[in-house]
Amino acid sequence: MQLTRPPRDPRDHCTNRLLAALAPESLAYLEPHLEIVNLQRGQVLFETDEIIRYTYFPHDAVVVLVAVMTNGTSAEMSIAGREGVIGLVTTATTPYAFGRYVVQTPGTASRIGIEQMQKAISAHRNIRDVIQRFSEAITARVLQNVACNAVHQVDERCCRWILSTHDRVGRDTLSLSHELLAEMLGVQRSTVSAIMRTLQTAGLIEQGRGWITVKDRAGLERASCECYGRVRQTFERLLPLTYTKS
């Protein structure tokens, strides 16, 4: 169940770096319509083809967009944390989810009704500009992920995923299970478990049941494929004030 609470301070919303990047007058327009919600691991925000009713700006939660096949298998399409937004619909057409949006890492987010978000985009050029830049970055990330899933090894993709999650939560210990990671990568859990053991032996991570601690980020970057760096460079070019720094 989703629990809500009023923000203690308007600056709570600015934990999300996309909101923090807005001009003061743009943020002031949104603030009365924003509420802070708790997101639980495994919670589905939108199911495939479901009408999107809210836009979420994560604080320390991480949400992934996965494509679910008819045989039950799934694969990651995109990921968003405090650098971005979930459930963004910029047109006046009926907003349907393109896939399943599921919470990978629990935490909080600022939430606004989709109609109010659309009004804000229409009314404020600054909001439109920031959202457009984010949309361009997301498109680049999705295209890079397509190439990554086609040509790179599972262990490289696994390191990319850990790094991407690390960027978005702002702490070294990640709430990340082998089962969920396997689902995101589209592989068997046993494959992920073997990779995790190798990374732990190499001193890159520590792990326990449902969590991973990053011990050597530079080592993970070397073990990852080039896609991680390319996506990060795109975000830093389009949204230099929103992408999480190492």
C-alpha cells in the first residue's frame, strides 16, 4: 500500500535533481500539487497498457521500466532515480504505460497528478525545457540499452546495472536482490549469483540477502561495458545539474 505524508519542508522535493534544476518560479508552481509518497520494493506503479494517473519524481527510490513477454519473461528498458521522473506524459492523448514500472529500490518520491503535470508543462517554458532534455536523455539511454543487450556479455551488463543503481540512490549499500537483477537482465538467477560471487572475490562488492555494497566503484567501471559511460556522458551533457556525481 502507498503511504503519503506532507513534506516537512519544500526543499524535500528538491532531493529529486530534476525538480532541483527548475527555476524557482517553476518549482513554486508545482509545489502545492506535490505530495511525498513511500515506495516499497517490488511495488508496481503502472502495469503495461494501464492509464498513467500520476507522475513520480524519485528521491532515493529507483524505478525500472520492464517489457514483459507473453511467456512471462521480462527485460529492462529503462531506469530512473533521483535524476529523473516516472510516468511522464507530455501530450493530451490518453496516457498509457508502455511497460511495467516496478520499484527496484525502496524509498520516497514526490508525486503529482498527471493532469496537473501536463498543465505545468504547458504553462512554464522552463519546465518544458527541462522535461525535453530529460526525454532526449532517456531516448538515448533506451537506444544504448538495446545495443548493450544485443552485443555485451551478461557480466558487463550486470556491472552497468549496479553502477546505474549506485548513481541513483546516493549510498554504497543497495537494496538489490539476485532475483530482481536477473529479471532486469533477462537471465537465470543462477547466472547472476555466479557473477556476484566473482565480483565479491575480486573485491568489487560485498553482498548479503537482498543487498549489495559497492566497495570498488572504479573497478566496477572497468568491468562494465562502454554503455555505462556513454549514457552517463549523455546525461551530463543534457542535464549537467541533475545527474548524480560519483
